[in-house]
Amino acid sequence: MPRITLNIPPHSGILPTFDISVYLAAKLYEDEVLSAGQASSLANLSKRGFIELMGKYGVSPFSTKVGDLLEDIQNA
């Protein structure tokens, strides 16, 4: 597995192992690189927990694709 090393200032207020993994997962979900399930796994959270935190990172849990909306309506 690839490894990335970041140097984060100690007084930045960022919790390196949690905040960065959730932020990365949220942005990859937003860019439709990962599904919600894959992103929550990357963030080491339950799918529900991940979706609840996405707003903190400026990411909507709702898809903007019309096809996804129609599929959700059909599944409801």
C-alpha cells in the first residue's frame, strides 16, 4: 500500500490520523472516485458516521447526478 508522509505543525489543530483521512475520504467521495462505503472504510468510520461528518468538510452526502436521483426514487 502506498504511504504518504506529511509534516503538520504541532499547533495546527489538525489531528493527523483522523482529520486528514476523513478529509481525503470526503473529497474522494465528492469527486466520485470512491463510493460512500469505500470512503467510510478509508476514514475508518461506519458509513453512517462518515456521512454525518461530511458537512464538516464541505461535502454533500447527496449525489448531483440526475441518474442517481432517479435510481434513489425508484428504490424508495
